[in-house]
Amino acid sequence: MEASYYWLISITTEAISVALIRRGTPNSLVALGPETEWLLNNPDSFLHSVDISLSATAEKAGLEPDQEPETSAFILPPKWIGNDGKIFPEFLKLLENLCRSLKLKPLGFISNDEAFIESLNKEDSFPPSFILVYLGLKEFSVSLVYLGEVKKRFHQVLTNDFSPQDLENA
């Protein structure tokens, strides 16, 4: 497929979804695959889940395997990215294996909280301030955004069921 399309792979610590994006002004969504669960401690499930969602996206878009784009961009959980803006080695290894196995060329990555800020900045001319909360089955994350910039991130793995008190303490 022409270079005007790419895969957008959105990853949480529990699930993955893949979208086919057409480049343009603005970019547009062509097809969206299902959200597919994966296990953080199982690299094979990561690869398998991406492959399932990617294949379903290609099918929805009516693409043959030889028409699929080679390039991909990633939306990652904030906890995968260090303060230096680099992906932590254990997660980078997952992405490298994925790209090698599926013959993908990475375009880049952004954390999901930064992607949310980017989206809001396009809709409003004033930089947003808010608290972004992600609730997972066994964890939660909080991002404090002030004037369009992440000021603080907090991530907690839950040992018991989620309680509103956990969020308040964070």
C-alpha cells in the first residue's frame, strides 16, 4: 500500500487495538480493529493480540496482505516511557520483537496521556488543565496535566480490588 497509510497501534497494559490511518490534513481513520486482551508477562500474547487486531482491521478495510502498510505508530501507556522520553528496555524489547515479527517499520510513539492532550489542543486554542485517570483491572494511573503539559504521573498496581480511597490517596 502507498506510504499514505499507516497502522496506529494503541496499547494499554491489558489490551491492544489497531487502526488503519490515512495520512492527510487531517489524518483520517479508515478502519478500526477489535480491542484484544494480552498478558503483560507473556510476550507471545502481545504479538498474538496485535496480529489479531491488525488482521481484523485489514479485513475491514478490504486489504490483501500485499496491500498492507509497513509503517506503524504507537500509543503507549505512560508507565512505559521514562522521564528522559525513552521507552523502558523491557517494553522496547516487546515493540522491537513485534516490528521484527510483523515486518513493521516504526514511525514513532506517544504516551496515551500526551495523545489525549494533543487531541484536546486541536479542539481548543487554550492549553488544557485536567487530571486524567486510567482504571485497569489490576492497576490505575493518574496524570496531572497543567496548561497542556504533564506535570506528574502516578501509577499503582492493585493488590486488592480497586477502592476510591486508592485514587484519593494517589
